[in-house]
Amino acid sequence: MLTGKITVKGQVTIPKEVRESMGIGPSDFVYFTPLGEGKALIATRNRPASALFGMLKQRGPKREKPLSIEEMEAVIKRQRLETGLAGMRK
């Protein structure tokens, strides 16, 4: 388990390994969602769907026409609304 230290100003130092694995650096936003029992979910700013291009292989039957970036963004927005993450800033 990795640890970070909270300063007197309430700032948290995120361990280097965690920053690298999350792909975050100076000026990036990190979101904390309390889960109870002393736990929290840490998430980074959502990246545009275009950043994911080519990351996943097609599964199942192929579509006649691939989704456009706009269609992917709409799916992501709908999922964020359904999971309660709609308040996160882009």
C-alpha cells in the first residue's frame, strides 16, 4: 500500500507511482468521492473520447458504421449522468 501525507493546509501528496499510473501531473484535477468506512474513490478528469482511439479491439458483431467522436461523447455523457459523475468538470 502506498501512502501520501496531508499538510497543515489540507493538501495531499500523491505518491509518484500513483501519479504515473493515473497519468496525472501538475495542474491536473483529481476528484475524491467518499465511500464511507474511511475510504474514498480517486478519479482524474475525464479525457475526450478521441484520446481513447484505437485503445480497444472490436468485440462482438461489427457495426456497419463506426461511432463518431460526437456519438462516443454522448454515450460517455449519458454514462456519467447515470453513475452520478455529471458534476465533474471537463
